[in-house]
Amino acid sequence: MRVDLFDFDLPEERIALRPVTPRYHAKLLRVIPDQPLQDLHVGDLPDLLREGDALVFNDTKVIPAQLEGTRERDGTVATVSATLHMRTGADRWKAFLRPAKRVKQGERIRFGHSGSSCFLGTLDALVAEKHDSGEVLLVFDVSGAVLDEAIASVGHIPLPPYIASKRAEDAQDRQDYQTVYAREEGAVAAPTAGLHFTPELLERIRAKGVEEHFVTLHVGAGTFLPVKADDTADHKMHAEIGYVSEETAAALNRVHERGGRIISVGTTSLRLIESAAGEDGIIRPWSGATDIFITPGYKFRAIDMLMTNFHLPRSTLFMLVSAFSGFETMQAAYAHAISNEYRFYSYGDASLLTLRT
């Protein structure tokens, strides 16, 4: 499909720079194909669920993966910014550099502040590989838990570019840009639909007889990359690492067997479950990298409903929701959201979508 079909005009003031408090006070647009749109709030979610349903959450935890550093060449020092997006070994990460042209393969980058070791505020890495679109492979001088500690020491929370371009990251973001159930470290970006949940809201959902299950997909910086191709067939998704346990797969299959619905909290949970499900609709244990790209025409295998925030024009995520509930349905839903002052993107409001059958 033509990428420009997924474009729309979004007023800048609709981009949320901070979340509402409490989190469940965010608006929730209920979208059911061929039915009127409903303006609700996230706090209404328990009333929209039924006993025997199951919510699927992504329990990935955002790490401070934005690193600022310097590269020295022939006595000239240049500043370099790196966003880690996929760990490929104990001492190595794939990353996006900015500006990429300032660094060559084989050069070293020093991240952090002055000092001679990571424990004194610096972290050194070798640019082992350099690829298109500013992507590199960084091999660090330390590995394992020591590397994790060093990144936590010198790194910053990588706010989405549409927020970072308007304000700096601060201490509040370390709390706001993390779900209350995050536990598996490795994400560069938060699974933002989950940001609306609080312990109180989760307890109300459990009291309704709704199950909760967890999968892990470490969201990468590729989620923010624009679609530069003119046709969706020419766009290449960046892979992300994910896991679906045998226990979770079996539990979700039982939900469908008894007639319950599987509700994905976020597009990351959906992409992972759809990667793990076969054409027969059975979800199987799964581990590895997924680069699944969902556009209109895709036949969904396992997910019945999707809770998600409002996404960028021309983005792969707007393409995904258009595939889920229908292209015309989502065009109307987004037009409604804009005219009714819904807040967009990571810190914005949410929608609850039903699969078009």
C-alpha cells in the first residue's frame, strides 16, 4: 500500500509532553468497527472487560540507553550521541549514532564524563561495524552486569524524539516512562499503552475475574524511525528481541478454548503474540528476534482486542491499528480524537480497539 495513505494532519498542541495524573484519568476512545465511537476514560476499562478475558502485558523495563560521548581523531574531538537498541552479546549493543558521519568503523567512543574507567564516570566502546541509517555495532570494554551498571550510571532515558525535541529528560521521566509492572531490563522505549495502569486499576481488573499474563518484548529505537519508502512493501522493520513462556502460551490458549477474549495491552504485546501464534491460532512458546510488519490485509491469529495510544502519521503503528480495526474505521477514529482534543503519543491518551472480523 502507498505510505501516504496513512498520513494525516496532527496539530502540534495535541502531542502530550507529560502524562496525566493519576495515569488512569487519561481518555479512552472505544473503537468497534461499524459502531459509534465512545469517549471514555482508562478508569472505565474494567467495565469493558468480562470474566474469563485476559490482558497481555509487556513487562520489559526501559534502560537509560541514550549515551552522550566523544570521538577523537587527529587531535579533533567531536561529540556523538548513541541510542542503544538491541543487545547482541554480553559486551555489545546495536545502536543508532547521531551524527553518524562523524564516526568511522574501528574508531573508539568515550561515553560519559571525565575519568579513566566506567566506575569513574566513563564508558568506552569500539565501533566494530557500521551500517546504513546510522546503525553501528558497539563493543564495550566491559561486559555483563558491569556493563549494565555502567550504562545505568552514564546513560539517560531516551525520550521519544517528538518529546525530546521540545524539552529535556528529567528525573520525573525515570518514573513516568516506566510501567508499574516493568521487570525485564532491556527496552529503549516504553510499551506506552501500559503506562496508564496503576496498582489500583490492576486490582479492579482482577476483581472482575480478568486474568493478566506477561510477555517480554524489548522495544528498540527502531520504533521511532520514520517510514521513508513510498510503499509499505519496501519498508524494512528493525528486529526486536522477545519471549513468550510455555506457561503463558498455554494459559492464553485456554482463554480462547473457554470463549474468553485476549486483549493486548500495546502493539508490542500484539506483535509478539502474533509472532508466536501459528496459522491455526495456537500460541506457542517463542524466543528470538521478530521483525513482523503488520499492514492492512494481515490476518490476525490470536488477539481479539487491542489497547494502544495514538500514533504518528505515516508510522508502522498507525498501519498496524488500521489493519486491526479497519483502514476507514481508524481514519475516522483519529479524526475524532484530534477534533475532541485527545492527547497523542507516548504520554498521551489511549484507545481500545476491537478486531474487524
